[in-house]
Amino acid sequence: MAKIYKVMSPLATKQKQLRVAAYARVSSGKDAMLHSLSAQISYYSGFIQNHPGWAFAGIYADEAKTGTKDTRPEFQRLLQDCRDGKIDMIVTKAISRFSRNTVTLLETTRELKALGITVFFQKEGLYSDRGQGELVLTLLAAVAQEESRAVSDNCKWRIRSRFKKGELAGLSFMYGYRIKKGSVIIEPEEARVVSWIFYAYLSHVGCEAIAQTLREQQVPTLQGGDWTSNRVMRMLKNEKYAGNALLQKRYVTDHITKKQVSNSGQLPRYFAQGTHPAIISDEVFQQTQQLIEENRVKNNIVLKPPARYPLSGKILCGYCGKQFSRVTRNGIPKWQCATYLRKGRGACHAKQIPEETLFALACNVTGMDVFDAEIFNQLILRIQVTEPNAVRFIFRNGQQVDAVWQDRSRRDSWTDEMKQEAREKMILKGKR
């Protein structure tokens, strides 16, 4: 009788290795923290490569100011690579390094679990897909979130205490000044530009003309970008150039979003005199404010807060990087790149987009029957204009969806009011 042997395939005897990636994050750009980030990268590289059955799939490392934000670029890249099937497992130091927002943490781990990806939290010794993993994650994440709130409250208290004493707090970047060893000092070259701007305005040179001169002379701004009339006006209104400081103009709404908003009376503001060296005299500053007010009245400019719409601050130009602004032409609301509106097509050739089109695209990618601003804001982080007639919706969970549309013909885009106005113009023209 013939003997039968079981033959093992070489592929069957070789166990498939898990593709393991690591996520690391530090909380600030200080040298000590950057050293910590470098140490984490070095540690995880060796940790994964020396672990039997694991294949090194990369290190994703963010230098972030806070662990509560979802705009960490490396974190988003990690999630996208997971969705693309490049990773089987993620290792991270602790829950607080991954996310201090309980909702974000659970949404992320659930999405990864659906993709068959485990997250291992070293400090807690916890695997996200095992046993009571989600229950424990919820409890521990809630603790981390509460710790974040407590730290945030302590920081706010410390800063507001300094405000009450008339001390500068949080001043970092300002044209004409530098911060060295905790002291505010004048930067001579930029200070000369500041003085020229104030005296030019007092000589009745407009903000746009001032900005145009600075652009033509290629005077650099502090953090890049061009000189604009808005930038010039903000400088003219800034009391710090006279050596004084109006403190707590803005404040942070909560410890989760870290969003800063203008203080319109929600919190007290403090005016402190002589907090730092002045570039211009207080007399020149007061004369400037008086002229600004006179020009406002003369030009019938109404002071009112800028209107906020569901898409405000959401649309980013893929050509120049600026945000889109809402404009109304012939009664039709549209969105246009701010650079185009200020400087024209030569500076940015991004097309305007009808608001109605954006609402329809948003409904398509989110599954809404009709556009709902609250649902839209909960789901969508931003809209990036990628090409003419093409945008990319970036969801808060990291998902990205591209959308395109066709322009309507000129005839279809005319409203009844526009048609009536055209008829009236033709009638008047025929009477001449």
C-alpha cells in the first residue's frame, strides 16, 4: 500500500507578520520636548523591530501644542494609511498621547477596529480590541480629558491673574518687536517701517496705498504673506505700538477645541500703560485713532461684527492658501478666495463657487437630504478647493471625499430679478 505524506507549503509554515506602526507626540516646541520626541522615535523603532512577529511600518510623530486637537498632520496621515491597508497595529505610549478627547478617542478606535486594526496603549497595558477594552478606554479617556480641563483652567487662571496685575502674557509674534529672555525689545528695522506707516497715514495716505508701497519695495512681513490694507489697519489700531496693552482681547472657549474668540464683554479687559518700549508716541497713536474714526464717518462705514455663515472659515484655497469669503452678486451668494477679492485674478485665479452648489455637494458627501448647518459643522472640518470645479471635503474623523460639479449655463443662472433688470436697461437704451 502506498504511503501518503502531508507536504507543508513554505508559505504556510511562515507566519504572517503584523505591520506595526507607532504614534508619538510631544506638547510643545521647546528643546527639551523636541529631545523627548526624538527619543520616542528612536525607542519605538527599536521596540517594534526587535519584537518577534512584528514588521516595522513606520513612526508617526507630531509636535503639537495640545493633545486635544484633531488637526495633527501625522496623526491624520496615520489614520489614512490605516484606511489604505498599510498597517495592522498601532503602538502608542498612553491614551493621553493618542487623544484626551473621549469622543474622538472612541470614534477613532472604533473606526480602526472596524478596519481590523488594534491600538496598544503601553502605559495602561491595554489593547483596544480585547475584552472590556472599549469600556476601560472610555473610563481612562474621561480621566485624561478631565486632567486636560484642569490643566487648561490652571493656565487660564495664571494668565488672567497676570492680566489683573497689568502684565503682558502670551505676547509672542508682533511686527516691530522680539521677545528675548522674557523681555520685549524693539527690532530697529521693523520699527522704522512701523513709524513710517503711522506717519504716512497721518499724511492722508490710504491703507491700500501704504500696503502697495510696502509690496513694491519688497518689505518682508513677520511671518510671510503680503502686505494688505487689512494688515496695515490692524497695525494702526494696535495700542501696543505706543507701549501700552489692552489685555484679554481674546479668550479660549473650552479645553477641547482650544478655539480663541474675540472678547466682546464676556470677560473683563484691562488696559495697562507702559508695559514695554514704545515705537511711536501716545500722542501719535491718539491722532491716528481720531483720523481713523473721521475717515469711518466720512465714508459712512458702519461698525458691526462680521457676518458668520455656515461655511465661514471652512473653505481653503488650494492655490494661495487663503480662506474663501462670502460675497453677494445680483442677489446670489457666492464664495470667493480672499486673495482674489483683495488683489484680483493676477494674484489668485481660483474660481468663485455659488453657495447653492456647495450646499448641494455637502449634502451629497454627508448623506443629508437638505443642508443642515449644525450637522455639517459636526461632520466637516474644512473644504479645500483643489481644482476648478473640484473640492475636497475633509471630515473631522480624517476621511476625505472629493467632489466635482458642472457650471450652469449663463441663461440658467439668471434669476427673475436679473432678467427684469436687463429688460429695463434695454428699454432705457432704446429711448435714448
